[in-house]
Amino acid sequence: MHLIDRRTFLKISGLTGAGIVAPRVVFAADATSAAADRPQAAPWRSRLVKFPEKTEMILLTDRPPQLETPLKYFKQDLTPNEAFFVRWHLSGIPTSVDLGTFRLSVGGHVEKPLSLSVADLKKNFEPVSLVAVGQCSGNSRSFFQPRVAGGQWANGAMGCAKWTGVRLKDLLERAGVKSGAVDVRFAGLDEPPLPDTAKFVKSLDLQHAADGEVMVAYAMNDADLPMLNGYPLRLIVPGWFATYWVKSLNQINVLPEKFKGFWMDKAYRIPKADNHNESPQRLATETIPINRHTLRSIFVTPPNVAALADKPIEVEGLAFDDGTGVTKVELSSDGGKSWNETKFVGDDMGKYAWRRWKTSWTPPAPGSFTLMCCATNKAGVMQTTAPQWNRSGYQRNVIEQIQVEVRA
Amino acid sequence: MKRIALLVIVLAASIAQAQVKSIELPKYQPYLPPGPGRELFATSCLSCHATRYITMQPVMTQGKWEESVRKMIKTYGAPISEELVPEIAQYLVAFQQAPLDPLSRVTANPEPKISFDPNAGDAGKGKAVYARACASCHGTEGKGDGPAMANLLPVATNLTAGRFARSAVVRAITHGVPGTSMPAFPSLSAGDVQDVVACVTQMGGATEPTIVSDQAKLLFTQNCASCHGNDGRGDGFNASTLPRAPTNFSQREPATEQALKAITDGVAGTPMPSWKAKLADPQRKLLADYVRTLYHGD
């Protein structure tokens, strides 16, 4: 294993254009598990903490809370509510909600503004359910090289849950969107601690908001949402990064113009060109808001399995994309020269859910082996090892590599 | 009939109660290892986030940290003057070389079992209790300058500036003040507590009266209420998330110059930021006067 040098990085990042299905192994080294810097083993990650309604999780920060899901919870189809990752932006988070007074407002460029209690939503709209992966834009940020400041997540800033609620489309129809509407803006109960900090507000274009899939959820895995995951209502935008999944949602505003706001115009942006890559020396001049999930697969086991030569070990992981649909996940144990298809396990819970995969691998001899997993989707897109970097550490999805030490 | 009506009321009350969901967040003491710029960092950064934001970062250079602090100012509106950026960054570099964050939980102590009459104490007897239990941090005269305070943030409260409600002092002594070095004193008898409260509340006194101005009230609502609450009772929206509770001005009347200093320089080691870069001198003076009008006593 060796680190990518800067020149190679520049050369390659200029070559992989958007939409091109690149050969999956550009060269056999990626920095994910470089021994020199193993972020997932950083000492600060060793302390597990228990926050209200949550199980023991990896503490990134306590105020505002950012809690990472331990990998062991990814051995099941649905991530339990108590283990689902937590990420708030502003320290003024809701710690108490009174359903007697809580109202979701739907207003702005509409005929009939609505003010709805959670009971109204449950009673007066058709309930819908959907299983979807919620993934932080910065999931796996700590694996980028060079390192990027920000929440130092390993792979646990995501989870897969069953969401139940009402279609945003139905709410918008009930309110009667006026002609000329362009965007829909979403805000929740969280507040900035200081007056000059921008409130967390996100937007979707109207067409997307009214696609019938975007949902206002009041239940997560058939229970109330934990407070820290957005009780009592959360916007669910299937296939899109969770930055759009506004927590404790209480304001929906239809706009007759493009929404302008810090959390869309300045934060959560990715390079527009070069397959959304850039380099520290040559930052992209044009950026766009982050949007759909990129295709990815990860290892759930091992990471630290003790392997013996000629003794098969189980290798397990999961894969998902933006709803296009993962068709296969392959495993390589020889640096990407040869690949073997793994088996899907668990249930197929719909196109926005993840698929778990499993395979057995028999180490042929003692020594150090690099395992790689690679997903392919229905559109024929395949993950690659092409170096990936952006200044914010978003949407990491290079082929993951893990090191297995095999003893005699 | 009456009984049914009562039942309905009880039911309605329990339904209303069932509709409120609340959580109590665990809180951690800000970790402030020694280093140049420690106090400046401790008055500039803790309003919005915990020190754990530093703990988890990859090792960064002075230049990278300066970039980070500037981002806080420019994109997140942190009230920090540009010329302070290098010193804060210097501390952040030192922070990353310090031992790992011990992650100490801020715990609230349980309600004391004995009850206290806050008005029953003997200040004369209280002096001896004070000398034994309080003076090492709060100083022999209560100015918050005792020898044990070296390097502790936040520093001990100056008990001579302004005044405190007796019930607030009782609470501090029996519960401690979470998020500070002030412990609870379970070893003090009820009589000792009453006496020392009498002694402490005599150390300060009422400040000059001021007039409430609409402008001051507006400034308070815009800048302070998110933590201190609209009426200054320390119960703003953010209050429940903070390691040290915001000052409750209904029970604490600071001296003018003390309030002005807190607003101008922040209170190191607490989420109270310095407002020098955001509010002009006259505005800060207005606020210092305004918070003194919120005192109600017990």
C-alpha cells in the first residue's frame, strides 16, 4: 500500500469526467486504510456515550450532538432507532416538544396556508411507508486524503429505516400551490445560538418536492422518531443525502423564486465538474448543491477479524445508491485483479434501502491481504478506485479497501 | 356528577402531559488544556460548540486553524475580531498537542434532603464557615480571587459585586454549579448553610437603579434572549443544551462594571461570548444597565 502522490492525483482527477463509467481499478492503492493514518482507530473514537433515547454510540461532538452508529448495527436490514446516527448543525436543538401546540405550517406561495398538528397529519392524509437510507453528506469524511476538517465520521453516519408519514405532494395539493411556484423551503425547530448564524433552512425544487416520494415522516421503524433524530416530524428525501432530511420540521414554504440561503448557497456544495472532484491546489471554481447519493458499498465485517490461512472467513457488508438499484457487489482479495460476486442477504426492502451482502473468503496463505468491495447498479455504473477528494469531504464512494492479516 | 367532572379534568391533564416529550441532554465540561490563548479561546468559541469539535479534528497547522477560525467568523457569524484569529489558532495548535479530552460529564446533584430557611442565618457565624469552605476559591473577602482558583475556568464568582437571591446561594452551596468548579457541600449542616448564606449575601449589595429603555430591551431580545430567556431568567431556547446554565438575572444582579466586562470580554470557560466585535460601547453599556433591572430577589 502506498499513498497517492499529489501529481498522480491531479492527473487522474482531471481525467475522470462525470457520467463516465471508469475502469474500477485505476491503480491499486487508495488511502482508505493507509497504515500511517487510520482515522477509524483514533483514540477519541473509543469513548461510547449514551444520549437520551439512544444506545451507546461513538461520540463525535456533544454540543451540538453528533453521534456515529457503531458498525455492528449494520448487520441488520433496518437500523434500530436507538442506534441511528445523529447530526445537528446548531447548538439550539429542541429538547422538549408539546404535540398539543406543535404545528407544521405549509405556507408561502399557496392558495390556502395550512397549520397542521401531528394528529391532523395522521388523521387527514393517506399514510405511506418507505424504507430508505439516510446518509450524512460527510459520511466517511475521515478517510479522505489529504484529511479534511469537519465532522470526522468513519462509515457510521448513515442508517436504513422504515419511514411512515404523508406525501409532501399531498400537503402541497391540500394547500394549493399557486402558479409560478419554483422552490419549496424547509425549516425545523432548531435555532442558531447567536443572532448572526444562519438558521438551518434547506430547499428542493417544486417538481422534486411534489414527486410523490418526498415524505413528511412521523414514524421511524413504526415508532415515534427519537428527539435527536427529528421528533416529531422529519422530511424524508429518498435517494438524496440527509442534509435535506430536515429534522423537527415545522415550516414548509412554497416560493415563487429560487431559494437563497446559507445552507444551500454556501454550505453543502460539491464541485460541479471533474466528477465532483477537486484538489487542494486547484479548487473547483464552480460548485453545485450536493444532491443524490452516489453508489457505494462498505465492509461491515471484518474490519479486525483474526484470519488463518486455509480457514474460510465470512465477509459481510452493504451497498446502496440513489434508488437506481444495486445489482451486484463483488469482492477482490488480490488488489483488484480478480473479482468474485457476493450473495445478497436479508430482505430487498425497496430501491431506496440498502442491500446487505455476504461472502466467504479463504485466505490462501499467511500474509497481508487487501480486500476490496465494489458495487454495480442497474445503470451499469460501477464504483472505482479513482482518487476522490473535495474540500468539504462529501459523498465519499471510492472502492473500500480493508487490510486483513493472515496467520499460519 | 362532580366526580365525573373531576375525572374528566384529571384525564385531560394526563392527556396533555402525554403530549409533551422531553429529553435531558448529557453535558460535558469544556476541555481547556493549558496553552497560549487559552482564555481567549474559552471566551470566543464555546457559545456555539463544545471543545470536542477540536478534539476530533485531524492535526492541523497554525495556517489551517486560522482558516478554520475565519470561516467561523465569516460564514457562521462568530463574534470574534479578525486580529484575534492568530492567537486563537495558536491555542488550537497547542490543544491538539495536549493529552486527550477526559470527557468529564457535568452532573446535576440531587435535591438535598434537608430544607433550609434562607432568612434564618447568622452572618457572624457564617464568616467562620466561609473561611473554612469558601475562601480558598472565592478569596477571603469574596472577590473571587482565592489561591485555589489559579488556572480554573470559569473563575470563581466575585461575591462582592452586585447581589444574589438567598435561594440562589442556597442552591449553589447545596447543589454545586454544574459546568463550573463549584462543588456541592453536603458536609455542611443546615445551620452552617444558613449562616454562610447570610454571610455571603451581605458581601455585595444593590447596585444603582437604572431605567429600562426600549432600545436596551430590543438589544437584549435580539442578542441575549436565546440563552438568557426573554425575561432574563436563564431559560432561553438554548439554555437546556449548555454545560453551564446562563445567568438568571432575576436572582443575580451583577454590578454595572462586572456586567459590562462580561458582555465586552465574555466569560471564559462558559458559553458567554465576547460581544466587543458585534456591539458598540454604548449598546453594551445599555445592556449592562438593562440586566440589572431584571432582578426580583427570592
